[in-house]
Amino acid sequence: MEALGSAVRLRIIRLTHQRPLTNKEIAERLDKDPATTLHHVRKLVTAGFLEPQPARRGNRGAKEIPYLSTGLSWRLRYQNEERVDLVEAMLQAYLAEVAGTNLGELNQARLVVQVDAAGRTEFVERLGALLDEFGDRPLEPGAERTAIYVAWYPGE
């Protein structure tokens, strides 16, 4: 899972979830140098999180290889003590994606609840089941993509 310990790599996986993109297209969308994104793309391919698709010809006739997410990383749920690097990468990827979003399109909720351990476990399990339910739905061509980031933390 070392390959997922980078916000850039998590964003690449998200960008290539439903449509294959070339390294050049990925670099443009992330506003990064193509050499930088190629480094990340190669790590993701090696780890099995991206798959190269059949080569195609670009605008100038050059051979381009598009990459598509394999879907292996879409259900990331980790606690800090398990993988601090991955938790940090997930948060940084979320912040970078939100920074590039029209704030009028961002829906947020914030809540502090007071529950015992059993109530917390119930909440986490029910929320997880809801996320799984929607995550298991088949992709609908043309449907709008929606990204969700959920975190819980001490509400002192």
C-alpha cells in the first residue's frame, strides 16, 4: 500500500476512475509537470492500481498510452494508528480537490455527537454500510460523478 501514500497518486486514481487518461492529460488536470506525474503513474501501475490501456495516436500522431484505475483503492478506510502516511495522503488529496472546486458546488455538514462506545460503533457501521451500498451501484453512463470524504475525530 506504499503506492497510496501520496495525495498526487490518490488524485490520479480518482481522475482515471471512469475514463482513461494519458500521462499528459493527467499532468494538465493536476497542473503538474508530466515527468512528475509519470513517476506516480508508474508506481500505481506497478502496484496494480492503474492499468495501461491500448495505445492510441495523439493530436500530432505520437503514440499515447491512456491509463485507467483498476478500482482496487476505492474503499480506503484507515485509522491513524494503522497508516499515518495514507491518512495524511487522503486528507491532502481531499483538500487539493476541494480547493479546485467551485465552492457553490460543495456541500458540507459538520456535527458533534455524544454517544457511548456502542453508539459510536453503530454510527460507524451504519455510515459504512451506506457508503458501501452506493459504492456497489453499477456505473451509469453520463451520470455526474460525486466524490465523498468522511472523517471522524475527537470532538473536544
